[in-house]
Amino acid sequence: MNQAFFAGKSFTTDWLSPWLDTWTSVFKDRKHLAIDILEIGSFEGRSAVFFLEFFPQSKVICIDTFAGNDEHLDPSSKTFANMSDVEKRFDDNVHAYGPRIKKMKGHSVELLSKLTNEAQTFDVIYVDGDHHATSVYFDACIAWSLLKSDGIMILDDYRWKPEFPDHNRPKVGIDFFLKSISGQYLELHRDHQIIVQKISIAEDIEPSPYTSQSNLTSQSYGPVTIGGRQLDELSAGSVSPPLVSFVLINWNYGRYVGQTINSIKQQDYPFFECLVIDNGSTDNSKEVIETHIKGDDRFKTAYLDQNMGQLGAAIWSLNKIKGGFVTFVDADDVLFANFAATHLQAHLALPRSVAFTSSNMIEINDAGSLLTSLYCHININQSNFQKGFRDASKTLRFSSISDEQYLKIAEVTAYLPRWIRGWPWGPGTANMFRKSMLDLTKIGDGNSVLLRSADGHFNRACHSIAGSAVVDLPLSAYRVHGNNFFAQGESIRDLRNGTPAYHSKSNLDNYDSVAILFERVERFKWLLGDNYWTTVDRLAGTYSHRQRRKYFSTQRGEDIFLQNSVVLRKSLGDKDFVNAVVERNNRDRTNRILHAGFDGKTPFKSRARAMAMRALIIFPNSAKLIKRLKFKK
């Protein structure tokens, strides 16, 4: 009977018929319903015709570039096709169905985003587009957010071309997608196609205090364990898994922010909250945000009257979130489903605690098409980096990370001691911080406009104090679209990343970061001990006497000393205060700072020590002079 659906149509291929009995069985109870169907990849329209005939009251949206996949473009291939003729046959085959079918020509990522922004949902989604693993994964992830509860998703070509490399066929993308939605579906069929049904969390399961019923509960997620024993059992229910706070900061990115929210929703680690901050946008951001978070109480919003800058908004958020671990999410980026779980596993499995973890990422363009498979400026194969995790049996484990995955993540994760220089991390969204370190290193009280990147301050400040770690595994997608302040193109080895304007502004902004160590010297001197001034130098990027003097030779550099001179002297003691001032300033600046630090009256011993220190700097062999003076503290 099903073959009668295709009578009078024009087809040159038939990949569908072997699966029609399965489809008929799966859909038989829905046949007479008025359902909405989305098809990603239509070719000549055979599957679209089936849907329209089998579901007489249905409406179908078909997405296709009609440019063909690789296998259609090679004239020597058996599957070579003239795509102009293919598109014409599609149009002819579906023309009779009139308004029941809508053709959307273009790239799936862009068009799925459009459907997402329009808040469309579907009862059936058929994924059969670009066959590259990354494309299949992205198509499935975005489409999953469009699928209604109890809806059916068909993932095609699971066993297609096993001789091809993994990245050139759907299987790996489908496997990774299914892992990312573990606990959210029932598998109805597995063969060349995989068919799943989206399920809802049962109402009688008590929700986690960190999640809504729309997400996984701790029961459906699986146990958190230590040494094979469940954390809940060991602690008699007194200890909860870590709570992650995502802070999504948006400014006029209405065209992207919906996709970003969807990627946060799809985390395979359920214990999270998300604060969405709109930084005074003037586009349609508010409408897009409200549409995408509707009914999900894990998400809260804050609409600011002015643009506080990313760093300003990030600091503003700190007393409004509850998580012990925090990621500031750029509103044009996409998180992979394993982002939170992998970062947390690294935090808890490293040989020592770090201020933050940073991961690699892929780079995509404005439309979501892949540009690179990694950010090439990350390199953990350096002698000073310490790779690996603690033994898996001796650390807290998450159910979404298998033993095999734990070992693989350990192989590509490295601890970076705080004295490591440069920028060895992924930018922006790629980082997960300990909340305590953010509170320690924040600038101001959260009410200041700070037009700079959050990672530009927090990565350097937190690392200089407590070290960091890098997971050399892509866990997010960084979007390059021409409006980025940091980067105007994808990363390419041997070419500088960022822009001249960004680096120039970053150098100036760095003074605000260094200033916090001066302003809170009592606190930091206690925490860092003898490492206080080496930490100042690391954060300032000054590793020689010449660099230190040049850094503080600016008016802003001198002001940092002058404004904090009294508290510096009282916290460090007269001798260390004088030494530090002389080491970083010329004679005139030194005299002004000492004058301010000693309340307008510099003692003779301190003036003499300053003279001796200057002599030692200019004439290193004059150390005997200082020893002869025998000054005491």
C-alpha cells in the first residue's frame, strides 16, 4: 500500500523503501493526527511524500541546500546527481500538496536557528542531511530542542559507509548526540536508522533542588560516586553534587542567543542554574530570550538599562548566583552537551585544585558552519605542564563519564602552575571558574561599567594566584562572525589571535586587574606570603627590572602605588615597602610614593634604603654597600 503513495511521481533513487514497514509500525497510532513534521535533507522528496500521504492531516517543513553532499558531487560516483534536476524533481513531486508543505532552502544550522527563534515545535523530525559527523551532531542537537515531548526523531544512515573515516560519516555524530540526551528518550528501533521517542520526566519523581522537572533529576541522571559507592549513600543524603552557574551575557545578539540557550538546556549534567543577563540590547534579544526559557525554571533573567560591559555584568552577577562553579557564556557561542560534566570532572580529579579549567573548542562562522576542529593556540605538550588525573577510584565520578572517557579526558588534561606565562587557554565561554576565586579577584562592588571581556581579567588574575588547568578537548563552539572584538577570523597557527585594538585595550585594562592586589594587599599578603610581589609581577606580565619600571612608569601605574601607598606600607612593613617601590619606579616616582606612604614624612632610614637600593640596581656590585649600612626593619 505504501508504494502507491509514490505513483505518478518522478524519482531516480529509492533509499526509503527498506524502512517503510518500520516507519508504518512506529507511526500507526498517530496516523490520523494533525501533526507537524520537520525533515532535514529531502533530495527528490520521497520521504516528504510518504509523510504527507501517510498522515493526511500533517504539515511538513523540508530543509535542504539542494547543493548535494560530497557523494552527489563526484562525477565518478554511483550516486552522482545533477542537483538542479534533483531540486526540480522535488518541486514537481510535492507541488500537489500545496500549503501542507513548506520548502526551506539553505544550510540546516541557519534554518534550524530560524525555526528556533520562531518557537516552532514538531511531532516528528527526520534527520538525513549532511553526513559529516559534526553536521549530524549539530542538526540533531538543535532539532531535539524543537521536538515535542513524546515526539519521534529518526536518525538516518547510522551504518552508512563503515569504511569511511569517522568524521566523514554519521555514526559518531549520532552516538555522541544520543549520549548527550541520555535519560531523555526511549529507543524504538536500531538498525541502519535509529528511531527514538522523546520522554518527559515523570511527575511523581521529586525534582532536584537545582533543576526543574523539564530537566533530568538526580534519579534519572544516575548516581554520583566515590570509589564505586554512591555519594548520597555515603553522606546519608547530606552532600549534593556540585551546582554549576551559567551566566549568559547578551548584548544585541538576538540572532544567536536562542541557540546558546538551547545548548545550555542540553547539558548532560543536570545540576545547574542559568542567569541570562541582557546588557541593554536594542534588538529583539528580549523576545528571543523569553521564548527560549519559557517554562524552564532553571533559567532566570535580568534586563539591565545600560551596557555594563561583559566584565561589568559578570561581576554584577556574582551575588545573584548560587553555584560553586561558574561559566560566563558568550551569547553567540554554543556549548556541547558534555561541557559541564567534563569541566567538573577535571576540577575534581586533578592532583590539586585550580582556580579554573579551560577547554578547547571548535570555531564556526556566522551561519554555524564549521571552520576549524580546534583552537590551535592551545598546546599542553610542554615540559612545565603536568598531565593527568588522580586514580579514578579515588575521586568523585559522574555517571555521564564512563571509565574509558575518564581515562581519555585525563590524557588531554594538564595542570598549569601559576608561574606559567602567556595565554595558554581557550577564550570566553571555554572556561569554568571556582566561584570563590571570582569573589576574590573581582574588580569593584559589581556596580561599575567595565567594557572588557570577563576572561581577559579573570583568567589572568585567577591563574596568577592559584593556577589553572587545560582540557585539550573541544567542549564548545566559538562563533567567528566579523563583529567579535577579540577575533576577526578563525585561529591559524603562527598567526596572532585577536586584533590590534583588543590587545592595546587589554594592556590598558590590565592595570585595573593589578590594582586589586594593591587595594586588598592585607588579604593577598596573608594568602600569598612571600609570593605576593611575584604574583603582582605575573599579573602585570613584568618579569625583569626593566619591564617592571616600564609598566609602572605610566600615570596609571604610578597612581596604583600612590593611592594604595599607606595600606601597602602598613601591610608589608617599611623595609619591604621601600624595596618594592624602588624596584618598580625611578627616583622621582619613588620619592613621591614614599612621601605618600609615610604620610608626608619619609624617615631617614627609609630614604637611605631607597638610595642604597637604587645603587644596587644601577651598580649590582654595590651589594657590599648595603650590607655595610646594616639597616633594620
